Amino acid sequence: MLDAHNVLQSAWQTAFGTPKTPATVKLQNVSSFRLRPEFQTRALEQLRGTLAPTHQTTLDNYSGSATFEVSDETFEDVNYWLEALFGTASPTGTGPYVRAYAAPTTAAITPHFMTLQWGQANGVFQLQDASVAILTLSGADNTGVQVGGSIVVGKVIPGTLASLLDRTAVTRMSGCMASVAIETWTGSTFTPLASSAFSWELSINSNREYRGYLGDCTPTAYHDQKWNGQLRLSLELNGTTDDYLIAMLGASSAILEKQVRIKYSTGSGASLRSMTITFAGHSMQAPEFFQNRNGVVTYDLVLDGVYNPTLANWLKIETASETAVLA
């Protein structure tokens, strides 16, 4: 069996604990996927008058987890990972179709659970109640958008691949479509930086956990604890970006409070394709002086997510694509 023959397919579940088969979509942009079934086992301690390690073992509980990477994401497929983390986003518009995601504040969210099928002929495994617990998105001036993260799974059993075609109605995100804007804590203008940003990385952790009760051998419920996130920007040191360092390390040193908007956009009207990330955060760590990027002086501006009254959140993501229904 060859690794290149592996395929990842998905179908949306209606609720936790209700696996959906067959798969309805091929997640064709995935470049790496690792499945980890997890057993909770015990070797029973028994006084049998022997030096043998044990005479009996037991399996108390089993579940699973997985990690994934997408090396070049599209405006369409990024929504699968966002919904598995943030929950279902009902699209608005008639083309492009706009979906809005937001980190939870006063109310818990309900992830859009997936049943995943992973593998190839003679070796397919089904991952039930799959949702994204940790999501990382990143991009740079000379690459596309990378997406990766950790998936929590309720149960892993043998599965079956469906006969699904590749989807061609997708648009890949590219660094030449991107802009970065840094705004004051109370502002709303978001004027893009000129000739300053090289790359970015956003990490989001829902601190999601699955659990079971007496009588359960696999997880039957889930919950999120407080979410957290961090945004890292690689910036060239110039007359604009040095203002952030001065604010942190000047005569009256202080925590930097900023809103950041990262936007990928191409086309217009019905052909508009976009992804907009708006993040609010504080600089909870001092910058490292300095970094060298092919002879150019740079530094990393690192912000940890903090609730912002103007944004009414600390993280919002909006996408516009030609996909009306996420199959």
C-alpha cells in the first residue's frame, strides 16, 4: 500500500453520537493526516502466587484523535475546518456566499461534527464525532494559506470510502492576494500596512474535551473550556512598524493593545472570493531584537487574544466563496 493512495472523506453529522455514512465530500487539499486511536487499558493486579506480569488485562475506554495539515487551502474548503471548530455558519448572499464565524463569549458553541473516512482500499477507518479542537492558520508573502490542527474523535471503527470526484470549483489563496492592517484598540478603519508584513500565524485553541459516563465505553458528550488564541506577525522594521516597539519599550513602557485584520481577496461582485480574519489582542511578551530575513531587519509582533468591546469579541473570521452548500 502506498501513502499517496490515502484519501480523506467527510460527511456532516446532525448531532454528536450520530455518525453519517456514506461520505459526501473528498477533502482533497489535505497534505498530511495522522490518526491515533486511543485505548485506556489496565493490567489487573492479582495475587496468584506468580511472578508473571499479569494474568488478565482489560480495555476500559477507547476514543481517538488525529492531526491534519493543508499546505495550500482554498476559499471554499477552509470552511470545513472552521465549521468543525466554530459550528455551523449559515451562508448569506446568492453568490458569493458569505459565512461568518466568531469565537464564543457568553454562550457555548455547538461544533459541526463530522464523520471522517480515512485510508485506501483494504485499509479504511471511520472517525465518528470528529471536530477540530486546535486550529492553526498561517500565510506568507510567497506561499498560499496553510491550515492545520488537532481533531478529537469519539470512536474509530473500520470504514468505507465512497466514490467521490475531485472538486474543481475552488480558488486557492495566495500571498499576493493578502493584506494586513493594524488598528488601535478602539478604531475601526483598518488601513492596510504598506510594504511591512512578511508572514502571519494564528493559533486557536478551544480546549475542547470529550467525556463519557458510567455505562459508556466511548465518549458520549463534549465541552469547551475557555478558548485562547495567539497571532504572530513577522514585520519589517521601518518608520511605521517601529511605532509598536516604541509603544512597548518607550519611556512609559506598556502592554500594546491592537486589533489586526488579515484579508485575502480576489475578484469582485459575484466572483468575489475572500477570507477576513479580525483579531484583538495584547502584547503579553516582549519582542526579540532583531531577526534577519535575507538581510532585512525584522521582528515578530506577538499578540494574545483579549476581548475587545469595539469588536465585541477577540476573534472573528468571515469567508466569501462560490460554495452555497458545504456537502
